Amino acid sequence: MWLVLIAALGGAAIAGAVVFEMTRPSSKPEVTAPTGSVPMTMPVTPSLGNSPAYTPAPPGEAPPGKVWSPEHGHWHDITPGMPQ
């Protein structure tokens, strides 16, 4: 008889814990955009087909010892073996 009573109380405790866990509010608040906010946009850089973003070199000659990097959009030092 005592065994049945203990088993019933244990089952009720487990069921209560499950119901409590399922119905309690989430600990993480929902993140929403402020009212009237403007969506952020990224600047569009021209690209060459499937290649990464491409920035054309500025007009004129390259500075001495430099080569234009279209992927990075600035001048890099020339390194030995680097295509020019």
C-alpha cells in the first residue's frame, strides 16, 4: 500500500514539474525592431559574375612598388612572384 502511495506521489511530482516547465515564460526576451525604424541596407559594389566584390582601380598610375587589389579596394605592396 505504501509503495503505491509513494509511486503515485512521485508520478504527480514529475507531471507537475513537466507542466510547470512547459508553461513558464521564456527566459529569453523577444527582440523586435523599434517602431518606425528604417531597414539597414548594404552598399552595392559592382561584381564580375561569380567572383567576389570588385572595386576598379582609381585613375592614373600605381604608386611605386604598389599594385591595386580589386578585392580589397586599395593598393598593396608588390611581393615577389605576384602577378601585376
